[in-house]
Amino acid sequence: MKPSFLTFTLISLFVSSVVFAQGAALTSCKAADRVLINNRTVSAGGHEFQVSTKACSADVLALSSRSHSRAIEKRDTFTTCGIGGEFRCVVGQGVGPLAADCAALSNAVVAAFESNTGPALDTFTVPPQFVQELSLGTCLWAWINENPVTGGAVLQECYSTLTGFLAPDLNSCITAADTGGFVIPGTLNTGFDPRILEWTFEILHS
């Protein structure tokens, strides 16, 4: 069963670092279970990096395909650009990415999607229980829509949010080349529709 947002929030408030249970990530969308949908190579800022779309599992892919086949279904899309969160490091669970690779990835993403491109190219959308991954060398960024496939909202995120403060605030987690870190939404502001608060951003070894 997927942990609720309340579960995420309580965990993030009461622990100072996350210990993985049985080696499994707090997110329900574990890297080892993801199914590749498409992948492309982007060259920018003197680097090449990969941009991949993945389903959280084969079951999610099958369920999503059936769901999208229903002509009557119309999903809402919400933006999460600029929404902050609870930052947590994950240590002692295997080697982490190299800080230099993560810095290069950040610079390349800025060059590819933010520099002189306008706001349209700064955003990407992720259906429920799908992931947008970006990777360079040992560094993997994963932005995960944690909403349920059935009835869940499509979320729109900005690359500038990733490079502007989500990834930078996790830099201390990877300085020692340990496992990495993740961000979950950290606001319960009643002005936000709760569906936009079901996401996770993580940095891991690719």
C-alpha cells in the first residue's frame, strides 16, 4: 500500500535522517522497479545527459494504459513549480553519486532548458505513478509523481525548481559520496490542492 502524504510528513518531521527499511526507499516508486518508456540524450553546457520517462512498475504501466484508454477520463494538471519541501539525506545504503557529476548535471540542465529558452521549455509533465529521470555519469535525479493512477492528477514541474533549490539543498547529502537524498513536499498550506503535494524528488547513484 502506498504511504499517504500524512505518513510522509510525519516521518519527515520526526526523523533527522532516513534509514531505509530492508533497503527500500521511502518512496513507493523504487528505482529498481521502474520500467523505461522512452529515453533521449541531450547535449548542453559541454556535457551529455540522459532524460528518461519511466513507469513506477510494470503493474502501473498496465493500469495506466487501461486508464488512458477510457475516452471519458480527463485528468487535471497542477503545477508544482516553486513548491519547497522536507529535505532528507540517506546514508549507509551503498555508494552515492559523485558531487562533480551532480554539479555537471545541474549546469547542463540549466543550459539545455533554462538558458535563453523561455518558460515553455522550462517545464515538464509527469502522469501519476510515473517518473522523469535525468542522469549524467554517476548522478541520477528522479522526479516522481506519487499520485495514484486511478483519479490522480498530472503534475507539471519546472527544471529551474530542480536546479534552483531542490538539487542544491541536497548537495550536502552527496558530498561524502554516500547514498544520496530526497525531497518530499513540506507544506500543508490550505491554499494548495492536496493533489499537487504528492511527489518526491530524489538524488541517487545512477
